[in-house]
Amino acid sequence: MKIGRWLFSVAMSLSVLSGTLIAHSGEALVRPPAFDWDTWQPPKYVPNWKGVPHELRLPPVDLTDPPAEPVHWTAQWEEREGCLIAWPLGWTSTYTAFCEIVDELQEVGVVYMLYSSLASKSAISGILASGGVSQDYCEWLNIPYNDNWTRDWGPQNIWGLESGNWGIVDNRCLYGPASNNVNPALNEMWRMDYYESPILTEGGNLCTDGMGRVFCTRWCLLEASLVGMSEEELREAYWDYLNVELTILPWPPISPHLDMSAKLVDPETWIIGEWPPDDPNTPDINNMIAILDTMTASTGNPYTIYRVQQPDRLPSGYWRTYTNSYMQNGKVLLAVYGVEQDSAAIAVFQQVLPGYEIVPINCAGFDGSGGAIHCSTHGIADHIEDYFHDVEITATPVSPPIIIPSGGGDFQYDITLDNLETDSIYTQVWVEVTLPDGSVLSPLYEEYWDLPGNSTASQSLSQYVPERAPSGDYTYSLFTGERLPRVVNDSSYFEFTKIGVDGAVSNDLTGWWTEEIITSEAAVATVNPADFAIVGVYPNPFNPTAVLSYKLQDASIVNLSVYDISGRKVAELVNGWRDTGVHEVTFDGVGFSSGIYFYRLDAGGQSASGKMVLVK
């Protein structure tokens, strides 16, 4: 069904082609010369690895075997579940544009928003709220990153043509270890087929037609040389991992990345930037067009090329571009700059893509960065079928009926999840509460559960209801499936009542919190395999701080929390992706009473826990 939907999307994209070909230069074809490492001078954005052995130029990676079946590498105009964004905290000139990007993309999919800490999540959420942007269709992912260009290091989406399985190919990237760890973390969350390739590249220089061909500028040859790959080996890697043939195009001065000068909008239609005849980009762009003129698209037809006049070059020497725009599910976010060429660019995109909504977004705040909207977004393939499972959920309140006093209070309940399938499943459980006025707060709780085939799992939770919550009758609902995009496999609910309100009424999530109940006996039961352990707590007893060390054999999503003697969570020290190795985190006991506290570490499906003593 997935492959059929892909073929339908290709047919639809071809059916909307119309308009007159905009004339372009047809200068004689001049093939780019072979790349010469010895004479190349690195630009400022590339480390100078001249004279450094290939094996030392980049950190080692754990390469996987390529897919064992033919695969389809999805193109940007195919159906998307959502978009991956890493907010550029501190780059304030782009905040307005990013608010618009997030706002528009929530209309056509999920926005998967990365954040590195709870403080950064709060900051990003506050910026969006102050910009009037709803976050109803934002899925927050606690995965550290060190660069906001998700296009360059995000996952390359593939489908197995025989199995129909969704997977990603994770290429190597120059942008540092934090961003290179995002794709393994996504794999941990989505459980797709995962392939780590030897290809060193950025997604901004990858343009696939979804039909067995990928275009890159000559920059790809330089990056191959950085890891000791020949051009032949690079072509073999693209074929082995992504089942595409590589076409190498000229590298204009505007950027080594193809998305800054050209955009393939369907399997046989290009929008390519146009500059004045004396601009340094023009010779390479004319050569690019001449190469494409000699080729036949994968559809069997010649390429149709439209030109878009690019904005004037800035006094700083920096070039802006209209081709660094993003397509998703019938919408195009078009980078504009508040200049006179904007209206003509909008007209070109409307002519070329009449079936799309063209949304101009002012990207002047990106000036000098070498990117805009396409660089800041990375589409996630639609894989909604993976969320459907035969699973049942039951929510049982501990002491019904539940009556919450005006000053607020909590109640406890048990969740039971039954996997009725013979295969193991990985499913999300989340909680929504319906207020007396019918409005819904969500999510109060949101976790993934991993269940073996034909198994049952349970958990006890405590829910606190704040004093400012309105009085009246509530419905407390639990779901299993996927909250975003919304897939409900089963649900269960119970009701409670709140009597009165202390203070001004609040209808938002402020003051609501949900936590797992862990008994002291359960917390002390420790699983400590040699490759997964709490290394130590020092000092213990402590006053007022203790350093907890833990070791991970494999990188994974980690949660390290502290509980008091009654089993109530009092601190969450770690909640997110962490690398292999030994890590340290500090628990600050200021404000806590003397006594016994329990810590619990969860990672990779294992748990390690123990106790520590605060003495004041």
C-alpha cells in the first residue's frame, strides 16, 4: 500500500505540470574536470584536512550492511508524516521565520521539534507562544543537537520494495557528534530498519527524483576524498545503500549545496536560479543546465527547466536564494526577502506548481548563514501503518469515586496493556483529560511501551490536580497507539469530580503532573549487567549534593530519576539521548529533607537502581 501511494503521488505531481518553458541559456556543455585534492583550497566552512591521514579526518562510525532488498528513496514531493526541526536558540533574527514555518507545517503534518534540555524546551515553547503559534501538532523530542540545519544531518527515508518496511539511511555528516546522534535516537523511537552508510555528505546537496537517481554538486567528490573514497566507490555506496545512480553537477560559488541554486519539484521539472550574466554563479549554472539538457528524466521525458531570478547580491558578498524552499503535502514554504524580485519568484512557483499552496516566508533574518527554509527542515516519510496494533488498554482507579478538594489533590490508578499479537510491539500510551467545559488538556502522560508477543504489562501512576483547576466533572482518558499523528488502537477512561477552586480558574496544563509510583521495595531491586550499571554515587551519605555516575554500553534514550521513601518522584536528572560511555550527573539535595532516597536508571529496556542517604 505504501508503494502504491508513492506511485500515485508521482502521477499526481506529473499531472499538474503546465505553463510555458522559461528560456534559459544553452551554452556549450563543458564537463567539470576531475577533482584535484592537491590543488584545492578549503573554504572557511570546511576544516583543512590537507596532510591528515584519511582515517583521522572524521570520527569512526559503526557502518552497517546495506539493505538486503531493493529500496525506494523518497523524494521531497511525496507524502510526509511530518517535519524535523531543530530550533536555533540564540539566533534571534530567525525566530519570526521559524514561528511561521512551525505554524504552517502543523497544518500539513506533525512538527517533530528537537530540544536538548527541559530549559531549552521551555524557551522554545515560550517563543512559539509569544508568536501566537499553536503547539497542538508539535511532538517534542529530547535529543541533543549542535546545529539547526536538520536538512543536512536528518534521516534519509527509504522503503523496502519487497518487505514494505520503513527505514532510514544515516549518512555521515561534518556537523559534529551531537547532530550525528539524532538519527540513532530516532531509530530508537520509531524502530525502523536502520542503515549507517559510509557516505559523507549533507542533505542540502542531495536531490533525489524518487525514481532511482540522485543529483549532487562536485562537493560530493571533495567529501568522498575526506574519507578516502574514490568516485567509483562513492557511486557504489549510493547504489548499495539507496539504490540510486549519482549525477554530478557543477558547484556554483553561492554554495556547495545544490538546494541553494536549484530545486527538483517533480521527477522531470527543475526550478533553477538565474543571476546576471556577469555574476560569478552564471557560468556554473549555465553548465548545469547544459548537462541537464543532454539527459533524459527517469520518466523517459526530457527535463523541463524553469528559471527564477535570484535576489541581488548583498554588499557583504552573500547571495540569497529562492530555491532553498520546502515542499510538504501540497504546500510550499517559499523563502522571500522583502525585495523587488520576490513577487516574480512567487509567480514562478505558482506557475510551475499550480496544485500547491505557495506560502512566502521572509528569510532576511538568515542573511549570511548560507541557508534558509530547506536547510532548516527535514521531511519524515509517512509510515502511519506502523502505529496500528492489536492491543488493549485498561485504566483502573485505585479508590473510586475520586473527589478532589478545592485546594487540589491527587489520585492513583493502574494501567494494564495487553498485546494480542504474536509479534512484539512498540506502542505509545498517553493521557488526556476532558474539563467540565468540554475542552481537552493533552498530554498529561506520554510514554512508549515495549511489549513482547502475547504479553501483558502494567504500571501504577499518580495524577495531581491543581487547586486552580475548575470545579465540576472530569473524564480522564488513556489511549494506546500514537498521539501524533493520531492513531488510537484502544482507549479506556474513568471519571472524577473536583469541588471548588482556590484562586483564579486556570484551564491550561499549569500545575498538572503525572508520575509513576515506585515502591521502596521495587526501587531497591537492582538489575546491573556488566554493560549497564550505576557506576557509583559519591559521596553517600551526602550533603547537600551527590554525583551519580552511570555506564552505557550502547547509546540510547536514558531516564534517571530520584524518588523519596514513599516512592514519589522528587527529581528527574536525565531524560533524553545519551552516548556510549560513562556519564555523570549531580543531584542537589538543597530543599529536601534528610532521609533515604532511591535512584532509578532506565535505558535500552534495562533498569538499574539503588539508594542514597541525605544527611543534614
